[in-house]
Amino acid sequence: MKKLLISLFLCGIILAMFGCSDNPDITDSQSSIIMTERPQFIETRPEAVINNYTLKTTMAAYKKPIPPPPDTLGDDPNPNPPHKYAYIVGISDYEGTVNDLQYCDDDAVEMKALLQGEGFTVRMDLDRNATADNIDAGLQWLIDQADPGDEIAFSYSGHGTKYTTYGSCIISTDLYYMTHGYVMQYFNAVNCTKKLATLDACVIGDFHLDVMTGTMMATASDRTNSYDVPAFENGAWTYFFLEGANEQGLIFAEDVSSYAEAEMRAWAKIYHLRVSPKHTDRYEGMFDM
């Protein structure tokens, strides 16, 4: 009997050491976080109306990006740009009530605090101010402000959707589909080579197709929906992104994005959910925010 007990004890130690080797590291805070799937955008308008509310690429000079050279992964070649400008959009309050969200305006406010702490001059549109016209104006503001050597950022939290033919879109408060090509034609036109884009929205992955050299883009999703954390009044991905920057002391956008992705996947694995956070790094060297 004594030998049997010793054998069982040893087996228990081995299982404790190796039994969870395939699982990510789960913290106590992760296991207690309850996330909810962000509601999908509900469309009730006729196709003809939708087409009139879809904004496509219009700039004649806009071209699809060419593959950039490999990232050197070295130090940031421009750690102290002369000026930094950020445009931030957060929409929880949509036209009508059926498509309202809960925490996207909170995401925007906290992203503003983060970027202001990094020295950015910030322009922000929240909720019913985030019309298609105002988002156009905000993106144009980045073009007008930034000079070569400066740094810009664009941050969005709200509804995302996939629209037939045009792919991933963000959706303005007045229910315009702003396609990835339409938004990125502005972003890519800014005359500087240090650019950060963060998007917390569902099925937003086609924005990565338009990433040009000089840009670091991080998104809450690629093909799946995004999630919210009611306890912290944030989008899940935004919560982990802010945690990486504010609490973990990570200074490079690549590291902050990787942290957010790892934490989100680790949480999702606990509850057997599918998430697809993603980042595309086309900035040569590490991106010091």
C-alpha cells in the first residue's frame, strides 16, 4: 500500500508539472474576466440605400501598397519625432437604437489619455459627433498637420462589418460604411513615415491589406467578432492593449500588440471562443509610441 501511495504521489507531481504544458499562462485576473461578444451590426436598409451609404476609394493617386522591405527589428529610427498627431473615434451611440454599443466611447477616451501621455496632440470624435463627414475631416486633419519626420496615429472603436465586394468597413454614427480602401487612402496619404493604427471592431481584417511601409497596424479581429469586458467598461482587445502599455511598461507598439493578442487568446481558450487579433508591422525597426 505504501508503494502504491508513493506511486500515486509521484504521478500527481508529474501531472502538475506537465499536464498543462499546451495551455497558455493564465493569470488570476484573466480567469475572472468575463467577456461578451460585441453585437454584430444589424442592417435593415434596402440594397440600393446601402450602396448610397457606402464610401469607396476616391483619391485618384491612391494605389494598392507594394510589399515593403523586411523589418530590421532594430532600434526605432525616429524615437523622438518633432510632432505627434492622433485622430481617435469611439462610437457607442449609433443612429437609432438597435446598433448601439456600450464601451467604444470609453475605449476612445482611454486611448486619448494613453496617446496624450506619449506626447500626441489629439483630435477626437465620440458617438453622435463621429459622422462620416467628421471622420473624413479628422483623417484630412492628419494629412494637413503632419510633415515628414512627424508621427501620426488613428484609433477607432465601434462597429465593423464585411460588405460584399468592398470587404471590411468601419461604420459611422450616421450609418455610412467606410470601406478599408476609403479610410486607408487618407491614412496612407499622410506625409510622414511613422504611423500607428489601432482598430477595435468586428471582422476588420481587410484593413491589413492596405498597410504601407512605415505603418504599424493592430486590430482586435481579423475574421471573427471582437469582445467587450463589462467589468472594466472597455473592448477586450483595447483593455489588454492599454494594460500592456500602462501596467506592463511596454514601450514598443509591436510588444504592446503582441501582449494584447496573447492575453486575448489565453482568455478565449478558457471559454472555448474564437478570436483573431492581429497586427501587421511595416515599420522598419521597433515602433516607439
